[in-house]
Amino acid sequence: MASERDEAAEQEAAMPGGRAAHDGEMEPLKAGEPLRFRVVSRDARSRARAGLLLTPHGLVRTPVFMPVGTHATVKAVGPDDLEAIGASVVLSNTYHLLLRPGPELVARFGGLHGFMRWPGPILTDSGGFQVFSLGKLREVTDAKVTFRSHLDGAEVVMTPESVMHTEALLGADIILPLDECLPYPCAPEAGKAATERTHRWAERALAARERPGEQALFGIPQGSMDAALRAESARFTGSLPFDGFSIGGLSVGEPKPLMWTMLEATIPELPDGKPRHLLGVGSPDDLLEGIERGVDMFDCVLPTRTARTGGLYTASGRLNIRSAPFREERGPVDPTCDCYTCRTFSAGYLHHLIRAEDDESRGELLYYRLASIHNLRFLIRLVEGARAAIIAGTFPEYKAAFLAGFTPPDREAEERKRQRPRG
Ligand SMILES: [Zn+2]
């Protein structure tokens, strides 16, 4: 353990491009202080707020959208691309890295920072969500979760303590404790039992953290789809000495209005001075809805996954670059976008790349990089704009103006359904 960490420190010190611990807006972190958060501006007409979040690997301006790098890579883009699109923090998945390549190996490469060569802040989730959705679950008790790997069927055991150990080896700036995430819908008794178990696991995770002076630990309030239970979970989790909070168990298939009601039951019960992260939410309209309700941090695989299937965001909604009208389009995907893809290439070229399919590939590989860069930049720019609007006192107008122009994909689908003749 100790030697792995020493190696990690050496690897990281040798890494070029490491970011300064502060950039003048905040004093550097003190020894043993893993994170500092300050609200710098509040919207007078909603819960939206702008903040500064300082981690050992750099400063994050909130609200922030965090690209997801499941296997220690944001699919199809490199760290230089991430810097260029203005990403300030990335998320990686403990569950996937635990199974492959294993946290001990990652530690020998300098932890996640040295392994994936991303010099900025990293957040690792706990794996709870993936265990309960991907792993072939065998047994959950208070003591442990036993499941079968989705890769090879091998039996894997996770405990609140083992997850803290895995995340200490991975070495992210912000780590999350094991939680029990239930699907939607679930029986009320099951939701209550899972929430109470998550609370017990939260206390065990706090007692088991291995690098408290270097890694911030966020608590995970749950509460299923019960507003009273949500509030109770937020109060309980909020009373524990966590450095911030990652709101869990939402965006698991429930209707949007229900998700917002549950978020509204959660946020007011959390300590105001600590950062709030909403796990797994990241469509353009949802980001603004979440910011309005007081969320500081978002992560989602949606922008890169959507990009790979041909769905590209524009100010008016999501377009399908595979469709015939783009064949001859000489302008960029989105004329208002400042990303490398839109500054350099035509929509017609992207259309060609994704349709260049043969036996060996589903579209040219360059397409995946260019499309991912565009969608990530679109969301990061949207959230940067929201932050500027909060500071300028114009967030409600900013949100209204964006939503007036943007048709969310689910609304598009509903409209198509309505227009389709029945019978
Ligand atoms: Zn673009």
C-alpha cells in the first residue's frame, strides 16, 4: 500500500501540465484540507448559485458539467481535447476500474491522474449504481454486496470499507461511498430499507476513509421516490461530516416531474455551504432545470453516447447527422458553437464520416472524436453561460431563452407520436 502510494506520488510529480492548486481566486489548500467550496453569487429568483470548488488538482467553477470517463478515458477524446473544450473535472467509475484493470494496477501508474494523464480534478463514483444495474446481483446484506462481474461472471464482493480502499488506490480528488440504488419503480418498503442501509454504509465509509487529507468524500442522500424519505435522507446525510453531496437514485426511469419534485425535497435539507452533485443527469434542458434548483455539479454519459449514434446538440434541439439533408451541408453542425469540430469541419463532412460504414467499422473513427468534442463543448458552454448569467443576475432569462429555442428529444418523440395516425 504505502509503496504503491509513494510510486503514485512520484509518477504524478513527473507528469507535465499539472495544474496549479489555485489561480488567484482562492488561497491554496492547506495541508490536510482536501477541498474548499465557496458560493460566490446567488440568483435572487431561484436556488441557482455560482461557486468555486478547489481540489488538490485545480479549481472548478460551478455550476459545472463533468464528462464521464468510465474506463479511465472519456470515450474518443484525449486529455488535450478535454482541456480545449473547457472541461475542468472528469468522473470515472469505480465499478468498472475495480473489475478491469484493478485499482492496484492503476495505483502503480500514479493513480488515475498518472494513468489517464488528466492533470485536473477527478471524481470517482462508488460503483453502487453499476453494481445494482449491471452486476448480476446475488446478495445484499448490511455487511456486503456480492455480485457477479458483468465481464466474466466472477464473484465480486463490495463493502463500504473495500470501496474506500479501492478509491484510495484510484486516487481521485473526490470520492463517493457505497450506496444502495434501487430501480424505478420499487416498493415503498424496499426504498426505505435501501435508504436506511445507505445511511449505515455512509457512517462506515466515513470511518474507513484512508486518505482524508487528500481526498474529499461526498455523501449520497437517497430516499427513493418518497418526498418525506428524501428530506429525511438529506437531513441525515447532511448531518454527517461529508465534504459535499452526490444526490443519488434519480434519473433511473422515473418521469421528469417526479425527479424534480424529489430534488426539491432533497436540496433545501442539505447544508448550504457544501457542494451538491446530481448523479447521472445531463441533457441540456435538465442541466438548466437542475441549476435552477440549486445543483452545482452534473455528470452524464449522455452527450458522448448520443454523439456516437449520430445525435448532435444544437441551440434548436438534437439533430441526427446521419439524415439525408446533411449530405450537402457545407456549414458547421452548429454555427453558434466555438468547438474545434464546428470551427473546422462542415456538417456534410461529419455526415460522410458516420455513414462511411463497411464490414470493419460503423463509421470512420474520426467521427467519434469530432462528435464527442462537439456535444461535450455544447454542454460545457451551456453551463458556463448559466454561471455567467447567475453572476449577472439574469439566470431566469438565460434559462427561458435557451428553452424557448431548444426542443428536448423526448418532446420531439412525443410530438411525432401525437402526429402519427392511430389505428
Ligand atoms: Zn461544435
